[in-house]
Amino acid sequence: MIRLHNTLTGKKEEFVPIKKGFVGMYHCGPTVYDYAHIGNLRSFLNADILRRVFEFNNYKVNQVMNITDVGIGGDNDEGEDKMTKGLRREGKPVTLAAMKELGDFYAAKFKEQLKMLNIKTPTTMPKASEHIAEDIELVKILEKKGFTYRTSDGIYFDTEKDPHYGRLGGLSKNENDDVARIAKNTEKKSLRDFALWKFNSALGFPSPWGQGFPGWHIECSAMSKRYLGEHFDIHTGGIDLAPIHHNNEIAQSENACDCGFVNYWLHNAFVNVESGKMAKSEGTGIQLQTIIDKKISPLIYRYWLLGAHYRTPVVFSWKALEAANTGYNNLANNISALGAEIGEVDENYLDKFTEAVNNDLNTAQGLALLWELLKDDAVSLADKRSTALAFDKVLGLDLDKMDFVATISLSDVPQEISKIVAERESARQKKDWKLSDELRDVLKMRGYEIKDTDQGPVVHKK
């Protein structure tokens, strides 16, 4: 049984698929006008864990994550489009060709970030720019049903026509700027009304209403419908998307099809910094590359995030990441010390781990069980290794790629020393004793001693 906290009901619920053995999920992807910062990346890691948990439970997964490379981005219909902002920032002309070039560049960089964090590539990653026809068709359906009206700057959805609008997360009907986060527009019937199509005579795509761009919200509804159907299982995103973007998706999708839209909504909490919110606009958007430049693997950041529940806000600091670095290196040390032999998966630990991650993706408890397993002398080394690798199908920490090199603390051993130890162990496996002895001598000259044990080589400073 998989249980998920559903933002729609505010409760943890047993997951019941629309189609037995299958799950369709949609994740709000990045707007590719800049690099995604590490706070943004938590949402995509959560999507990855969700997928891995379902695959761990033998579901077939159809995972869709969109790329927003055109459209009116953000909750503010009157603000500057993010893609246009990106063009101005980089001194590029404000043209569709330049917008595509910018989008393609940052979409490629985003995919590199996913790979570095060991996030599985989604089944489909549709680009908004390639689904304009679907956007227009959906707006036409809403127009025919009487849910739209025209202003001088675009076509808007009339939220007063939907008596259920705002039910995701318990959003009230009170028209408050702080809640609605939509700038005042005197032509709008309600502050909550949102753009389905925005006019732009100088730039954009042709439509029955005039040249322009689709609204940000309609793009997700159109792409999810295209690849998952009108009604699917799960939709995820950051908690900031729930009040406006996701409520707007629900309103336009359900009223267009006269059917249910999504059964389970999952929202991850923020990654903050000690001074407050992490955001590009506030100069606190830390890049993944910054972590790499400090000689810290992106997997350390993944490890750190897994140590907290996805619905719990976390505060990033370099001190916290250094602690995670030490913890991950100790984990590598323990995994390495198990040796290369593969045994049987310990069913007792596997059951406990499955129960943890099936309980609303509790990776923190899953990690605790991994450490408990490694310290349990009642389980053989070979069985520990097999069980740890089974856990890693969900955790995604690349435990199977850790060379079985044991050290007192990998964080105390320079990378070049660990590399020599790994080369020596490889030589020993090939029975190249001459090279093995030569590498032992190299270690001695650099101030390190090595001892071969049944659990693998142990290295320490002389």
C-alpha cells in the first residue's frame, strides 16, 4: 500500500490508480530563462523519488515533466514574461528565434543538472513552444462553454463561473492581493481571473483571437492532456504553485472536459537560506555549479535533501552541506567495506524500508534504516550489500558505483589517494601483484599505509 499526502484533501490517503498497475504523473517543470537554482531542484528530486517508489512497487510509470520555453510565465499576468526577461538579461534580441535559442540552451543545462543529481529522465519532456495548437484548442473549448471573456490585452478565464474555484489547499474566495498575487487590471471582472491568451502584436503566435502567447496555466493543462489524458493520477510541484497555478489548472481542465482532472496532488516545501527565502530575484538562488566548484558532489546535495521529508521546509547552509558530505563519505566507506560479493536481500529490512518509503515517501526513515542495516552484525556483509543496493533503487545514491575501498574516513583522505587505492585494488583483483606492490609503495611515499582485510583495504595516515 502506497500512501500519499493529498493537498486537495489535506489528508494522507491510500493510492488507488485509475488503471491497475499503471500510474500517470505530471510535474511542473522549469521555465528555461536561466539556470534552475538548488531550491527549484528539490521539486524535481521529489518527482524522481515518487517515480522510483512506484517502480519499486512494480508499477509501470508514465512520467511527464514540461519545459516552459514560451508563454506568460508566473502568476502575475501583467508582469514581464520570464523568457523575455532572460533575453534582455543576456542582451539578445526579443524575437521568437532568440527565445528558442535561449530556451534550448537552458533546457539542455537543466537536463544536465538532472543527470548530475541522478534524477531519472522523465518519459516525456514536452516543450510549451511545440504545443501551441493544443493550447488554442483548449481555450476554444472554454470559450464555447462560456468560461472566457475578452479584454484589451487578452482572453481571460472567468473564475466566478466556477463555484469550486480555489479548493486546492483551501484557497478562500476573498479577493485579497496578497493571496491572489495577481496585479490589478481594471478590465478584469475579478482579481482571480487569469489569462488564457495574451495579445502581442509584435511577437508571438497566431490565434483566433489575435497574435500573442498562451497563458502559463493553459500550457500545463494542454500538455498534461496530450500525454496523460484528461484525467490522470498524480500532479506535483512546489508548494508555491498550489494557490494559483494549480488551482487555475484545475478550473480550466475540469470545466473543459466536464470530468475529474487529477486524483492526487503532491507539493514539496521550500529550500530556504538562513536569511530567508531562496530566490533568484532576491540574489539568494544558489546554483548547483557553485556546489561543484566547492569540490562537493551533487549527490551530496541529493543525500542532504533525502534526510528530510519532502513536505518539511529545510534551511540550506554550507555547514549543513559539509555535514552531509561527511555523512555521505562515511556511507561510501561503509558500503566499500562490504566487499564485492553479492548475497541475499534481507527481507526484514526490505519490508521496513518499503513501509517507510510507501508512507508518503519517507526517505529520511529510509536512510535511517540503511544505516541501521550497515551496523547490524547479525547480517552478513554480502547480504548487507544486496539489501543496500535494493534500497538504492529508491534513494538513487549510486551505491553500486562505490569502489569497495574502506578508509577510516574518506573525508580525511584526499581524492588522489582514494584513486590510487582503487587502482591498487583493481590490480589485486587482476592478480597483478607487481603493480599492486608498486602502488603500495607510492602510498607509503605519500604518507599513507594500507592494510588488506576480508572487508577490503583499510587506509590511514602513518
